Amino acid sequence: MSTQPTSFSNFNITSGRLAFGGLHNLWQTSQSPHTRKETEHAEYKEFGRYSIPARLGSWNAYQLQWLKTSIPGAWFACHIDEDPNASLRKILRVAGSPYQRDPGQQSNNDETRAEGVYLINRYDWCYYDETCQSDIIAMSGDYDAKSMFYDDCIGIIDQEHTETQVKIWACQDPRQRQPSPNGVWMHTPGSEYNFGRILFDNNFSEARAFLLFHTTTEFEQINFPGMQEPIIKHESDEEWFLRIVSEGRDLSGIQKIHDFYKPLPNGLNHMAKSTITPPPEDERLGPFDPKHYILDTHDLQALLIHSARPRKIPAENSIDEFYTQPAMYPPRIPEQWRTHVLELLNELVLTYLYTHALPFRSCKSIDEIEKITFDRKAVMGNPHSDNLESHLLAYFCEPRTLQVRDLNLGALGVRIRAFLEAFAGDEPVAFDDECMLGFATAVPKLVIDLLRNAPGLPGVGHIVPEGIRLTVYFDDALLGAVCRSSFFWSGGP
């Protein structure tokens, strides 16, 4: 078997620029070849909307084929001086498919610029830009716009030859568009959505390689023609987990959450941006001294076991029974991250107690607190948390309703009182024992919900700090309740 992949076609870049996109994108470039992309980044100053500076000379195009069928599942093109295997793997390491468990970066940012990789995402081109679609329809005589622009994939071509080649391709079925001496049409049967990744030299002056893939592309299941190994070596869930541990992968979730607040390259907000914004530094709480922490490792293990749910709901059982069945398949926290998860949970708990218990320290009984919290919800300091408050207050008001094996609620109550007294200032903590038991019941319930809802790592299901943070972030009630936690936004000192 050859050590070099077999190319599908070869084409030449003679103008120093490569045009890319659907037929109407290419046509737009041919009609306005000198239009530059609006950008604040100097690296992209020579980029057009659908054209880029590219290395002169001969390029090879490759169909990346499914292992079992040899049908193309993605496409790759690169200058003949490039090692196609190395270039493709670098692209995937930096910014791979968002639908696989190692996606890398998913927008153009400082990290992608440092690596010389440029991203084109599904909404950036093709079907989602209607400019010049009518011109292509007029050329082809095909008035079925969906078939023309939705599922025919993309072409790449030397910019000087774009107009001539588009006129030729427009009259051909996308499945039968032939490569030319100056470009290639990349058609992937059965594909959904188009993603592009471009590899440049260090200063973004010349593109060296171009990758097209789709929602359906699985790089563990496709390879270069003439090669035996898939693009990405298959790993079992446990092998993958051990590898990311050895690589020191950031599993805190902190950067991921901060990225949600950054505007996208097109100026729009990230679709996952929360309406709750991080508070100013001087309004945040913590990190707290670990001597104030409420939960220890023994408590965490008890809560993990209690958090378990059966994986299937027996047909004869109601949904209520599903939530009350005995423990099965408890969530797992890897040993390496137990301390980090416990630290994060404690910081969230202390923030919650500081903002939701400490203000009522002059009250003595559960009844007194209940009247204040239900009558004056604004005092809770969080308009987003009505449902959360009702949920936790139900446990607070009836503290003996939560039974967790091997969890000493009395001991939790003692620790909670010690924390509140440490921050009470001149106003003493008047809560009676029943009141403290109420707090000691509500706190484990909050943690149980976090553990139950935290997404585990793909495949292995392990809970790490990232899963806890994302669970909080995507729940307005939870985020509103603990958003003053410095540790949530920034981690430890």
C-alpha cells in the first residue's frame, strides 16, 4: 500500500488567489474580485468574502472517502509541497468538526490565528448568502432553488478563472461537475451543511490547504484514497479520556463560558450568550477559605450515590417513580478531578448561602423566613430564581423530606451556621436548630440537582468541573442564584 494518498485531481493557482463557495458565491467573487472582507484583524486584510491569497503553483484535490463504501464524506486540497496527512491533521487538531468529541476551536480567535487556521462555518456561505443566486438560476435554467443551492456543496478555483468555470458548472448536475485545470467541484453525496477550514502560512499571506466537511462527516470513519488508516485513529471512550488527561486538557469550562459572551466574527452575539452577565469584580464573592466549606469528600460520595437514576424507565413506572427509584448508575467523577469538583460545588454553595441565607439571619424560625421570602422575593436579590427558590424552599420548609444515606444533615447544619456567623458582622445569626436543618436540607438538594444534570464527558460520562459550570450557565435560575461566585467565573486564586 502506498504511503502517499491518491489525488482526485490536480489544478493550478496562477493568480495568487483562491475563490471558494457555492456557485453563486464564486460568481459574486468573479463580479467583484477586489472586494475585501471587513475585518479588524490585520491577518485577514487581504481576504475577500469568498476569496483568499493562496500559494502559486500546483494543488492536489482529494476525496476523503468512507472506509466501507469509498463514497466521499469530505474533501481536502493542498499545495503539492504540503504533506496532506500532516496538514489535515493540524487543521483538525486546531478546529475540527463541532459534531465530534474533539472539536477544537469553533470560531476564528487568537488561538486559530496563532496556528494559521481560518474557519468558515455553516452560516457563513453557500445557502445562507443569497447574493447572486438569481444569476446562477438564469444561467442554468433550473428554478428549483433548493436543489441548486442547498445540497450541491462547493467549488474552489483560481480566482482569474472563476467566471468562465462558473458558467460551465452552472449547466451541469452537481454530481457531474468535472474538475478543470484551475479548480475542482467538491460534491459530497448526502451531505448536510458545509464547513470549511483553511490552513495558511504563519503570516496569513498564502493559503496552503483547504478542507470541506459536513455535519455527517466522521473523521474516524473516512480516509485518503490509497491509505489504510482513517484520518483520525479510533479511540475507545476510556482511551480518549486517558489521552486528554495526559495532554492536560482544560476541563474547567471557564474559557468556554467566557467565549459565549464574545461577539462572533460577523458581529452577532453567540447563540449561547446568557442574558445574565458576569458581575463586576468588586461585586463577586470568594474564593472562600476552605475552612468554611460545607461539603467534604464523604458527603460528595453520598450525594453522588443518591444522585443516581436508572437509565431506562420501566414501562409500568410513572415518571414520578423514575425520580424516586433506588440508586443505580451513580454519576462518576474521575479521581483526578474530585478535589476540583468538590471545590467548585462548595464555592457555589457558599455563594448561595451568602446571598440567600445570610440576609435573613435576624429571623429565628422557618415560618418567619418563609413569610419574608415569599412576600419579598426581591430581597432574594435575583429576579430569575423564582422557580429555584420555590423548589429549594420546599425542602427548606420541610427539612425531613430529603433522606440521603450516609449524609449527616446535623453536621452540615453546624458547618453552615459556622460559615454564616463568620460573615454575619455585628448582626448575630438567630436561626434556630430547625431552621439550620432546613438549610442543611436545601444545600444537598441543590448539589444533587447539579450532579444529576451535569453533562458528562462524551462517551465516558465522567463529571468534571466543565459539566458543573455548564449546568449552572444554561439554567437562568441557577446562574442567577450563584452568579456572584468569583470561583465560577475565574476559578481559584
